[in-house]
Amino acid sequence: MIKKMSLNQITVSLLFIFFSFTAESELLRTADGWTIFKASQDSLIVYVSSRGDDKTAQVYSIQNVGLDPTAPTLNNIKPFKTFAEAFKRTRKNKPDWILIKKGDSFYESINIRSGRSINEPYVITTYGNTKRNPVFNTGSKAALDICCHSLTYSALQGIDFYAHTRDPINKGYSPTSTKGFNFYVNKGHTISNLLLEGNRFKFYTINVIQGLGTIKDVVFRRNSFLDNYSTNSHSQGIYAANASLTLEENIFDHNGWLVQAGKNKGRKDGAATMFNHNTYFNNSKNIRFINNIFSRSSSMHNKWTADKEEHSSSIIVIDNNLYLDGEIGISAGGNVSAPHRFQNFNISNNVMLNIGRSRPTNRSLSWGIEVADWDNGLIQNNIFMNQDDINIMNVYGISIRGTSKNIIIKGNYLKNLKNATSVIMNNSGIKQNINITNNKFHTDDNKAFYYFTDRNLTGYEFNHNKYHTNDRCLFYLPLSTSNWWAKLTRMLDKCEKNNFSNWVELSKENSSQLLNNTDIRNKTIERYQQTIGKPQTIPDFIQSIRQMSINTWNKNYTVEKINQYFQQQSNSE
């Protein structure tokens, strides 16, 4: 028999998970949040410029260039012309530096070595006065390919990587598949204390970190993953397996597709498919997604799978991210079905806007969070807003299926979701201790706040939720469970005559409240743009986030600032 956990027990457990992550040590950062590296007395320091000379280039130390190699005190730096030659002058397991001239372009890939310690990493960064990142045009080759050895104490900062021959606007366009970064670690080896910060990866097929060895303490901060696509395989912004890592303040936009599916466009044209996503994490543990922007994914923004055994994906924190467009926000439960594959999931304080807007795969769906086969989870204080396309019929906020237990769905806010079901409860598997409490379901055009595939609500508890029905049905229970998903849209158009008193009787939610209609002005990305004096369109917003870099960081386009704008509304109603 499974012991029932109280709401407070689950909350405390998940808060401990979150704060145990944040206790990790970090290098110092600037006032704008960029990591500060310090060269050591014995660091070898080399510079690279497209106007350099591999024959006359020199190797320096801090005695030559000063304590900050990014701003050398030596007036006449003699740089290498190619990264490859500069790399040869550096050493393994030493705190050596390679600095790339800002604004310069190169036609080669890079490599990286291990450093000495967490405070003395091997560093690849930039120097110079321009505000343009250096660009490595890698064509059909990977930007960075590490296989299959250990890599520890390394940092890569402020570089653009561009698969230029895969960009249709360029002469010689050829969509040959290639990876941006590819980190693979063999059994018995380790990738750890790796930082990628402020880099861009554009027009690759995929970026990968995986392997049979150990992957831990890996951080991706403030990078941009843009326009990844494939014409012959699956494509993701990042694919990770067997990894423990952090994604923080990154920007993912338009990954998994080059063009919209349909209209004679298919995979061979780089069209969106249901298999392509902004991120795809498989059998991973100890993961944080914090303050990222996920925009215009081919299908899912965050896909999570767990197909090995019970708890094969566990201790996952997804906190305060922004999700815009695409088809699906977060799916934690795909591919296979088995009890309790996912353990200790915390999805909190995220904002999901205009999901389904672009219809990348040409399907008619807009999904928020999918839950399946969870053991201990918290879905709290998330916002789902602004699905305003009446032609998108397959819409929901949260879906719960499979064999799941000990889940709190608390304090979430749903508003302006046309054709939506706020929460779908599927009768597949056994549900135990699912607590749905203190949510605000204020979706004016809702067809049903709850949709059940069975009349049996065993395992669910409802408390203090607030509903606005606009004279629509509060819940729907089909007469048959066969082919339930295929029938969902048609069935919701024929809601049974249930009212608020019917709901209270069925759910035992005596603490629920029925809201009156309000005239509160709905917040949108367009209106956020207005508050910061920018053009009031979603394309202008997307263009602005894509321009963010280590040299042009704009706090108005950080998730902390954007999400605060939407969270202020949900807290005031």
C-alpha cells in the first residue's frame, strides 16, 4: 500500500530539491551577470584574429598582458590567424586561455581542453572593443566535437557558431546534417564543471550532450539556440541523455524546423515534425531549467522521456521560464508507459503564451503541461494565456495520465484560452493523491474546465479552486472511454448539462468559488512591448530576443523582467 503524502510534505520535499541546487558554488559575475574568469600566474594566453599571422604570433602570460587578458595592456598583440594553430600552443589540464577577436569571422571549427580546477578553468573567450561576437562559419562541420574522453573545468564564452551553408539565404546552400556541439563521454570517463555562456548556435541540425559515462555540473548560460532543422532526421535545439546539467537564461527560438509543414512541404524541405523540439532530455537526473526563453518550437518546447525503469528521470526543476508559440509547452511522459518513470518534478512560476500560434506542424493543437507516470510532483504558480485562434480546437492547460501519485497542482492561472479544457484527467493507470488546489480557471471561452475520461474521480482531491464559466459547462464526462482522445474535440461540443452545483456534488469541492465575468485588460506580449517603448508585435519581440548577446544584454528581454509583467496580473485577480 502506498502511504499518502500530505500537500505540505510534497511541497517541502520539492522545495528542498530546488534549494539544494542553488547552493552550488559559482565563479564571480559582473553586475550584468556574466562570469568573471581570472588567469593564473602560469596561464598561457594566446590571441586569435582573422588579421593575425600563425608564423609571427606569440604566446603570452599575465606578466605580459596584465591581469585581465580580455583587455590586454600590451599595445601590439601578435595574434594567431587560425584557432587550430592557437589551440596547439595550449596544454591539457592547465588554466590556459584562447581569446578570439570580437567582430572577426573564421571558417573553421574549434576544440577545447580540460583545465586545472573550478577556479582555474581552461578558457575560450573574446577580446576587442566592438559589440559583435566573433563568428565561426563551420558549414557542414560541427562547431565543437568532443568524443569520447573526459573533459573537466572548461569554459567557452561569447562566440557565435554558424552553419552558414545550411542557411537558405547564402550562396552554396546545402542542408547537409551537422551538429553544433557534440559532447559524448564514454563509460569510465566524466564531463564535469563545463560552462558554455553567451554563445550562439545557428542553423545546425542538433546540439548534443550524452554518453555512458558521468555528466554532471554542466551549465549552459545565456546562449542562443536558433533555427536548428533537419531534412533527413530528427532535430532539436539541445538533446541530452544521462546528463545532470543546468539551463539558465538561454534563448531557444525556431528549433526543429525550417518551414511549416503542409503545402507540399515535408521533412526533405526541413518542415516541422512532431518529433522535433527546442529541448529533448532522456533519462536524466538533477536538471534545472531556470529563466530561459523557449520560442517557436517545431512541436514541444521541453520534451522529457524516461524509458529505462522507475525513477529513470528524477529531480527536475523547471522554474520561471517563458514559453511562446510552438505547439506544446512541457511534456513529461512520452514514448512509453510504465508506473512512476518520473520522480520529483517541480514545474513552477512559468509563463506560457500563445501556444499554437504558428501551427508549425500544421496540426490543430495548443497544449500546456503533460503529466504521465509521475511519482511526487509540483505544478505551481504557472500562467497559461492567450490562445486566441478559434480554429485551434485541441487545447488544454494540464493533462494527467498514466500511473501517477503524490502530485500537487496549485496556484496556476489560466486565462483567454479559446476552445480549452483547463485540466484533462485520463483514466489510464492508477492515480493516487493528486491534489488540485487554489487554481484560477478564468478562461472566458472555455468549453469545459475539467474533462474526465471516466466518472470515477478516485485519487483526486479538489480544494479552493476558482472558476469562471461564462455560462459554459464546468466539466465534461463522456459516456464512453474508447478512442477518447480522437473524440475529444467533437465530444466537448456536446457538454452535458452540468452546472456549479453538479460539480460540487461530484468533486466534493465545497470550498470552490464561481467567479463573475470581469473586464480586466488581458496582458499580451504586444502590450509588454508597449511598456518598454518597442513596436507592439510578436515578431518584433522575437527579433529583439534573438539579438541578445554578451555585448548587447538588455534586461527588458530577460525572463525575470518579462514574466514579472504577467505574474503581476495573475496575482492581482
